[in-house]
Amino acid sequence: MVTSSSSSAPLSATTVFLMALACAFAVSTLYYNQPLLASMGATFGRSDAQAGQIAMLTQLGYASGLFLLVPLGDRVDRKRLIIALLACNMVSLLAVGVAPNFNLLKLASFAVGASAVSAQIIIPTMSGLADPTLRGRVVGTLLSGLSAGLLFARTLSGFVGASEGWRMMFLLAVAIDVLVMVVIILRFPSTAQATSLPYTALLSSLWALFKDEPTVRAACATGFLMFAAFSALWSTLAMLMARPPYEFGPDTVGAFGFVGIAGLLASPAIGRVVDRVGSGKMLFAGALLLVAAFALVGVGASHLWLLIVAMAMIDIGNRAGLVANQSRITALSATARSRLNTLFMTSYFLGGATGTAVAATTSASLGWHGLALTGALFAVTALCAHLLISTSTPSHR
């Protein structure tokens, strides 16, 4: 049992596990479209680059939801906020499933992303209830849920899309959201108002937090770049795999989601290492792993087993950066956890949207080598940024 340093009520292992599951299913709505992009584009006669806009808009929607909605977690009861978000997400998923044209599909995809931010309210809440000496482990467990969500989403949507069509996947996602809502109603704790700031002042306070906290700025920079590299791979994989020499369908592409088991298994261990050695060393290792992985993509695109190894490395490298950054972000302030997480995760998913947009263009013209160059550029920049920050600011080492 994990005990809270800020509350007399214990945070049980069962509650942490159920919240990890809730995170998994909540975040999965962001990724159902990735193995299906080629099929979704074909339905409306769109090119691969245009189909890539669906994934980009979903991530932009998520970044918007993080910036505009997650800060409310410091202002209102987080349980009620999550329930409202899940209800909006159900409506958005239904709209994607029945979209009659490409423009409405893009609009609904943005709405899916904007309303899919429940996990980013769950994580800082649970982290704040955990014993500080075990916070990294709790965050690692919750992020294992996020890894499982990615694995679940890509694998399930690939198989459902191949057998029943892409629309059915989004209708099924509505039912999954209902299950998440039940878990939240039964097990998520009601929370007291952490601040009395009006909503507009709450948003304005984000800039002050960003300006005054060097740890936040460092986490935002490295998170942006590392998730840009990660998203460059997964947002273009379905379209690249549909080309020669592979010519894989959505079910086979979805099966590559099982590579995410690497990150799923690694997250708790990463959390324990962060508790022991600090976030700086873990960030360095994660960024270095991303650089090596995209080098492998560049030289091994025609060898499937090398691509699979590179995918696993990319998943673990990104996960290392995420656990390290969220552990140090959530430790900064008990009264501003939602807003601090907002700053970090907004930059994180803006990075994802940027990586998706750039990779859609480079991979369309240069194939696997375009993807490798894009991912490597983001990863090397992340590594350099971290080393520069660590050198100039000793507390970030």
C-alpha cells in the first residue's frame, strides 16, 4: 500500500492499478486512427500526406485540451471534470465513426483529442497522493497504463479496421469510454479545490509558472523534442508499411503495436531508477537511445527485424524521458500540479503534432530515410538541449 504524505487516506495498490487501466483506455482514443490512416484517407480519396492530417489534428486537439481544460483540475472537483470529459469524448468518437466527409472527420478528430485528456488529470492527482519516496514508482505504474493504451489502441484498431472497417473501431471506442467512466465513478477520489483563482487567472498563471520554474522549461523542451521523434515513427508507420517491399494491411500494422510491450514492461523499472539516480541521467539515456534507434531505421529499413528492434528502442527511449520529466514536474508544487502538468504535456503533444506533420512530408517524398532523418534530428536536438541545460543548471543533472 502506498501512503500519502499529503492526506491521511491511503493510496492503495488496487487504486493505482485501476487508475493505470483508466489511463490506458482514456489515452487509447488518441491512437485508434494511426493504423487506419491509409484506410481513412482512401474512403475520402485523400493522399497519404492528407490522411496524416487526421493524426496531426488529433494531437493538436489533445494539446488544446491540455492547455484549456486540464488547468480546471486545480479549480474544480477533478472527478466531476473527468466524467464530463469522458462524456464529450464519447460524442466526438461517435462523430468520427459516422463522419460523412473529410472535413467533418478532421473536425471530429480534433474534438476527440481535445476531450481525451482525462489521464493527464489522473496522473498528477495520484502522484500527489503518493509517498514522495515512491512517487517515481507510482508515476511509472500509471505511465505503464499509458503504454498499455498505446499497445491496446494500435493493435485493436488494426484488427477491427481490417475485419469490420475503420468506422466500427470508433463506434466500439464509445463503449470502451463507458467502462472507463464506471471505473472513475467507483474508484477515483473526489478532490478539494486547490486554488480559488478564476479560470482566466488560472490560464494566465501558466506563464508565471513557466517563467519562474527552470525545471518546467527544461521538461517542456526535452519533452517536445522526444515526443516529436516518437510520433514521427508511429504516425507514418501505416503508410510506409503499405508500400513495397512490405505492403502490409492495417491488421498487420496494428500488430506492430505489440512492440509497445517493451515500454510497458520498462516503465515501472524506469520509475524505480529515477527514484534512485534522478531524472537527469534517465533523460540522457532516453535521448541517446532515440538517436541510436533512428540511426538503425536509416540503415535497416529493408530488414523487418531491425525495424522492430528500432521501434522497441524508440518506445523505451521516449518512455524514459516521459517518466523522468513527469516525476520532477509533479514534485514541484502541490497547489499547481494540474497546471504544471498542463505546461509539460501541452508542449509534449505540440511536439507530437510537429513530428507528425514533418514526418508526413519527409516520408511521403523520401520514404523510410525521410522518417529516419526526421526522427534523428529531433532526438539529437533533445540530447543537445538536455546536455546544455544540465551544464548550465547544476540542479538538473
